[in-house]
Amino acid sequence: MRTPMLDVTNRIALRVGDDSLDLSELARLLGALEASPRVSAAAAALGMSYRGAWGKLVRGERLLGVALVERVKGHGSRPTPAGVALARAGARFEREAARRLAAPAGSIVEVLESLRAGVPGPLRLAASHDLLLQAALSGGEIPGLNVRFIGSEHALAALSAGEADLAGFHLPEPLPAPRSRPAPFHDARLFVEPVMRREQGLIVARGNPLRVRDVADLARTGLRFVNRQRGAGTRAWLDRLIAERGLQPRQIRGYDQEEFTHFAVAAAVAAGAADAGFGLRAAATQFGLDFVPVGTERYYLAGAQALARSPAVQALQRALRARARRTSGYGALSPRARRRP
């Protein structure tokens, strides 16, 4: 957040019956007209329209009962002696008011800065898409967090580059060997907190009419697949499963058709745009689709150690674990799980 700046407006107005006249604005207009004796130029200098400037001058003359402007043949318009006097009096008023208000305005700025120092800005969370995380944040349960849904790989890169304060990512179970785990596991400056377990698998049409039983079936002729985007942890897991079965991505029709959320994958299958996708059981359930389980994974939050006990991070973990306990396809992970392999 940038340093707050006060806009201290010094204005004086004249009231005539039910009408009023902004003398400060009129004086500035007359001053601009004295400097450049054309109403069009004076109006432009103050950001007014030509018509609006003339209207203010005519109205001022009517309420004050004195001529403020005179036309000079071949030279435009210029203020009358009364107009010059008003312009200069207005300028003196603004200078004196600004000088006298400087100290009170400064005290207000000091208070604003002290208030701002005690209210940190929202934490930036870069996270792999998750249904419960999206629901918790959109429901307003977690104040002080701004989320950007990107793949696990990109979320960890954002955390490393300082473009995010927190990262949400997932790893399939069984977990990879410690030396093969992402960088936050090896950085003592960061916390890595397992929050929930998720079930991933193949999302297929209700009744599974094509009898999809395994990832290998995705290469079956005629079957249309919908994939997650590059950099997504779900995409990386699928690629590993494809390789383990001796398949090549080009053998899967629709491998290059990418969606950025589990919702979008399930929606594509529900709409008949694809026959199968790889994603969360919870997404299949929400769309009334069938699901072929493949495995489970752990969803983690990572960030600087100083943030581990912050109210926003603690509230987020509590909300996700509570939702995971009551959502099909999920399970809550105890904080103690971070000390287990």
C-alpha cells in the first residue's frame, strides 16, 4: 500500500438566499483568465468545458452584482478590476489556508500511518485448485487472504519468487522419497502443513457406459478425454500413470484439451463434451457423475515460518479440515501428520 496522501481542499463559498457560489473556484477561473485572456484557454487549464466556464462567470456576476469579465475586441476576454481583485484575494486565501492547515493535516497523516502499520495487507495465496478451498474463500470464512488458482508447480514457483506469501499444492500417495519432494520440504525458513487428503481418479458419465476401469482405457479408440493444464499437480500425476502403463500422450484423444479446475473437467464430462477426465471424486459427485478411483493425495499449505501461526493461516487450516471431514472424497489430516513421512 502506498503512503496515504491527504487532499486538503481550501474553499470558501458565498450564500445568497437559497443559492450559493463557490468563490474559490470562481477566483481560480478569473486568475487563469488573467494569465491567458481567452475563456477557452482558462477553462482548459482548470479542466472545465468552455460552456461551463462561461456559465460560472455569468452566474458569479449575477449573484455578486458586479461585472467580472470584459470582452476586448480582437484579444478575447479579460477580468475587470473587480475580477482581478477577486482572483488575487482568492489566491491569498488559498495560500494562507494551506499554510495554517499544514500542521493539522500532518497530524491526521501520522494517525493514518500508525493505523496502517497495525493492519497488514491481505496474504497472497497461490494454490492448486481445490473445491473446498474455493468454497471456504468464496464463503467469506477466511478474511485477509487473496487467492490465485494455478497449478501446484506454478504455485511453488510463485512462493519461491516472492510473488506469493503462501502456496497450496498436492502430492500423490505414497509420498515420494524425502529427497525428491518439493523445495519447501528442505527449507527451514518455511512451514509445510498437510491439511487434507483427497481422492483422485477418472470422472466418467453416469453409469460409466464406456466401461472405463483404468488409465490405460483412455487410449481406447473413440474415447474422448479432457485434461488439466500443464503445471497442474493432477496433470503431473496423470502423466506418471500414463508412462507407467507404457502409453504415449498422443495415443489419448483429447490429451491436449485443457481445463484449469476440477469443476471444469467434471462439467465437460457432464455436458457430453468428453467421455472421461482425471480429477477429484468430490467434483464427480457434485455433477452426479460416476467415478473410478485411482489413488489418494495430500494437499499442503506452505509459507514462511513467521506466517504459520497467523490468524488467517490458522483459520484457513481449520476451515479446510472441517470441510474435509464432512465431504465425500476428502479426509482431514491432523497437524501431527507433518512429522510423519
